[in-house]
Amino acid sequence: MKTGDDREIGLATENDSGTARLLAAIAHNIRFLRGQRGMTRKGLAEQSGVSLPHLARLESAQGNVSVAVLDKVARALNQPVSRLFDEQGSSAGDLPLIVEVLKRRTPEELGRVRKWLFAEFESSNDKTGRIALIGLRGAGKSTVGKELASALGRPFIELNREVEREAGISLQEIIGFYGQAGYRNLERRCLERLLATHPNIVLATGGGLVAEPLTYEILLRSFYTVWLHAEHEVYFQRALAQHDVRIAMPPLYSEAMDNIHRTMAARDHLYRMADLDIDTTQMNVEDVVQQIAAKIRSEAPAAA
């Protein structure tokens, strides 16, 4: 069991190293892009309006970084400012070209590209051994997950509980101590561990996981993902039954419903990437479980 000090030191080290890595990436990318364009540092300083000493500090990863300054540098290099933050290395010549092609594709075309990439570069296309349930709070992930795991004879695990077990404290305390970044790092670490240790599993995920590209890519690539969703009022009523009855008061009800609408609107395109989506509004738990189980059995490869 990790002690509180161990966890705090570990996450602090991650944060410190992450900042240093980002500064190093920015420095490398400015030097690299300047070199591609045959620009001297003095020339870049003149075109960007950033002083030569400040630019020198940026290129040595010692700069006092501000978004406004980086925007000036990026414009002088004729690049989007996001290119300066690329930690994968700007020297990958194919990547920028591929990104430009993808920017012109429709959402439907991008979905086909993503599925092709997963199929082309992963060793196995069968994901049915691992099932992950995604969706907003109140979608029924925990309830359905337990019954589905029982029906399929697999272990059921809630990812949030694994995060708490890893940290030794509650989710609220994790976020309070380490922020969203610390929580999401633990979440991804736990998902990778489950992937390495459980060839067969039913996993209930937190609703916000889909907004974390690195973590969601692992999930989509390695799990058969099922999006459970319902009408917005149903989400509210299910959350109400599980939590605080005081949110039924008119001002809080309105605020809660607005939050559901906003969250769903922001995540809808992400949830739709799932392998299967089920509207649970008019369905009971048994029907949902039967539908998922039937789909899994139909898509699982036949035993040799």
C-alpha cells in the first residue's frame, strides 16, 4: 500500500517532469521550425516582435512562457500555435501532412479512418473479451455491468473504484489534492493495468473518460465499448434516486438539467464512437443485458 507521502511525491514528480518536458518540446519545435524555414534567431525575433533575449530563453527551454508570446512566434513561423506544443516531435514529416488531409474529412469519414487504423495496426481485432460501458452518470453502467458480468461469467470492475484503491483515498480527495490532471493520470494507469491483467472483463467507466484522448484511445482500441444513454429527464431521475433529494428543488433541478444538456452536447460525438449504443429509456436491466450479451456472442470469434 502506498503511503500518502509516496503518492504526493509521485504525482508531484509527474507534474514537474511534465512541465519540463513541455518546455523542452516547445524549445525543440521553435528551433526545428525555424531551421526548416532557414530563419536565423534574429530574423524570427524581428518577424515575431519577440525580443532576441526572450526568444533565446524560449529556445533553451528557460523562457517565461506565455500564450501571447507563443502565438506571435507561431504566426511568424506560419504555424498554428498548437504545433509548438507537440511533444511527439515536429521532425515526423508525414504527420503534419496527414493531419491536413484529415482536417478536410467529414465526421463520418474520420470515423471510418479511425476504425481502419485500429484494424490495420493492432494485432487482434477481437475485443469482445473485454467490454467497457460508457455514458453519463445515471445511464445504468454499474447496474447493467454487474448483471452483464454475471450473465457472461466475467469479473465486473468499476474503474473509479480502482482509481480510489490505487490512490488509497476517495475520488473527491484525489481531485482536491492533485486536480483533474492527477486523477486522469491515475485513471489511465489503472486502465492500462486492467488491460494487462484481465483478458475477460466487464468494466464500468467514469462518464468523463471519453474527453481524455489518450485514455479513450486505449479503451476504443482494446475494449468492446457500449454506450448506454437515455432521455435527459431519465438521467436526472436516476441520479436523484441515488444521491441527494434536495436537487429536486426548482432552482437546483433547473441547474442540474442544464448541466446534463451541456455535458451531453459536448460529449455526444465522443460517445458515438462506441461499438454499440443502446437507448435504455424504455428498457429494463434484463433487456439491456440480453441485447449486449447477444451482440457480444454474435461478434465473438468461433472457438477453434
